[in-house]
Amino acid sequence: MSEDGRHLLLVANETVAATTLLDAMRRRGDNVHVTVLCPVNQPRRGYVVYADTRRASAGRRLDRALEQLRAAGIPAHGLVVEGDPVDAVRDALAQLEPPIDEILVSTHPAQKSGWLRRGVVDRIRSAAGELPVEHLVAGDVTTGDANVLVIANETLLGGPLLDAIRARAAKGGASFMLVAPQSDPTQAPHPDAESRLKRVLTQLREEGIDVHGQVAHPDPFSAAMEAVNDERVDELIVSTFPGERSGWLRRDLIERLRAETKLPVEHVVVEAPAEVTA
């Protein structure tokens, strides 16, 4: 331990502002200071991933966590880091001064944690060697924003969908992950899905909504389930054309997602391309 007290390394992303972490810090007494590593969520698959929007979301979570720690009288600073959280820990152990005395890793419970499914905590313990590593579980109730997964492609810029996103954002406590399954899997550049996604991300971020997105697998069910398996999802919004115009509805997408995810799924209908904003 350094003369300045115990140096704790906290590794967390979506749970970085959880009260579980503050309680753990308080249990360690007054003579501690904290470095927070907030890795950017990185999906395992995605034809186009807008990394800048994901990094901005991680940065906002980190800022809120540092404010809470400092308000509780705990000296803290932090970094948003790219890539694998285990690699980020290795770099921190090699570079940070004073040396790290203990590592805290915060995750969601097993059923919601992509890190636990990928064995991140065990890998951090292996990388830490003799250093103590405590795994903190944030609990079943989310203390930060809910993650809302939005699945849409040709209706992505439709007025009803944008209004549904705005309405959910106005309730507070939500960030949004937009996934646009490409229409034609034979089109490698998938320009239409990418263009729509760029425009909606720009528009919603200008309105102050916390949103990121990616172009994904052409099958909407597979795209949604890959997103659910990659990171925590609390709610879904699925946008389609109505009735027989929608191939997604003909494949019973809404009920399949409700049955598989056991999460609330809101279905938003965009009547016609004429409702899509310019």
C-alpha cells in the first residue's frame, strides 16, 4: 500500500454508477483512492459499428460514476478504454502509479451479464496474479439507465418510431441501441441501412438522446438475439411496416422475441415510406 492509501482499480461499464460500488468503497474506509476503467461495449458481430457513439455512451456513464464517488468523499479519476476489459486491466497494472492494491470488477447478474458469459472476471483474476480481485454484482434492479434495443431497417427514420424513442427518453433513465438488419445480404456495402442509421443517430444525438447503433445480420431475430447476448438489454422496440407488407411480421418476429427474451417488446408500425422523414 502506498503512503497515500490503498489504490483501488474499479472495472465496470453499465454498472459503473451502481450503489453496490459505493457501498464496497465505503467498506474499505477513508484512506482509499480509485481509478475507474470503463471499457466501451464491443459487439462480437456487426457489419458496421458506430464506435464513436458507443464511446460517448461509456464516457457519460464514467462521468456520472466519478461524480458519485467524489460526492461520497472518495478521490477518483477514470478512463474510457477500448477493446477487451482484461487487456485494459493488464495495461493498468503495468502503467498506473502508485501501483494497484486491489481490483474490483462490477457486473450485472449472470442472466444479464455479457462479461460473465465471456469469462471476463475469471480472466481478470488470472491476469491479476497475487492481487485480490473482488467481483461485485450490481443486483437485479438496474441503478443506471435501462438499455433499450431498437430493431428497425426500412422504417428506421419513420415518424412513429422516432416519436416512440423520444417518448421513452422523456420518461428518463434510458439509453438506446439501434440495430439495423441490412435488407439485402448480397450487398456487402449495405449502403441503404448504413445511410438511414447514420441519419437517425445524428438526429437523436442532437436532441440529447443517448444512442448508439450498428448495421447487423439481415435476419432481424438473429440480429436482436446477438445484441441481447452481447450486452444487457432491458426493453425492446421493434418497428415494422403493417400487416402483409411486413416480412418480419409474416415471420412472427414480435412474438418470437417476447418468448425468447422474456423482455417487454413494444411494436411500432410505420404505415408507409411517405412517413419516413427526409
